[in-house]
Amino acid sequence: MISGLLKRDLYLLTIRILAFFLLIPHGFHLVLNYHDSLRWLTGTSLNFPLFLAYLCIVTQFYSGLFLVLGLGSRWLAGLLIILIVLSLPCHFSPDLITDPLGRSTGEGFYFHVILFVSCAILLIRGSGSISVDRRISRLFIE
């Protein structure tokens, strides 16, 4: 029988893996089309300064890798929540899901809802014992 502590850690690991699979394709797309991404981030209604546009691309790419490892999960979850809230004016549409036929102008915000809930749980609960954070903390505590 699995203990309650291990169940909690497994569910936190599952949430981190979910966040990884949500973030990596999006961040990878931003990195592959780096100059277009910078142009879009600085030229949209958000009008990000160039530094914040760089930070946004780097955060969306590397945070998936760091979250799945459990490295700096609370910091990254907080930063991702800020990015999600800032991106809502650009991505918000009345539809919850994406229209695969392209009849709707917005892309839906189901991605943002799932990622927001995942990051909120990680911000509150931490990354659990199956993480690099826990290993590092044990080195300094002992």
C-alpha cells in the first residue's frame, strides 16, 4: 500500500510533468522563431520592453525543464502565473477551447486555465520529495 506522503509526492510529480508537456512545445516554438517572437511580444498591445520579451521567451522555454526536474518550482510557478495573467488580454476569447476549423478568431484559454491551476498548486504545495529542490535542501540541512 502506498503511504499518504508518497501519494502526495506522486501527484505533485504528475502535475510537474503535465506543466512540462504544456510548456515545452510553446517555449520551443518561441525559441525556434526567436526574431518573430521578439517582434510579436514587443509589437502587440502588451508592448513589452525588449528585456521583458527576452525574459518571457527564456521563462517559457526553460521553466518546463526546471519544473519537471523540480528545480526552483515555487519561484517558476509564481513567475508563470504572472506571465499567464499578463498574456490573457492577447489570448482571451469567449471560447474555452480552440476551434480546429479556424472559424473563431481567438485561440481559447484552456491552456492558460490548466497551467494556472497547475502552477497555483505547485506554488502552494512545492515540488514534493521527488525533486532536485528536496535533494539540495537535504544537503544544506544535514
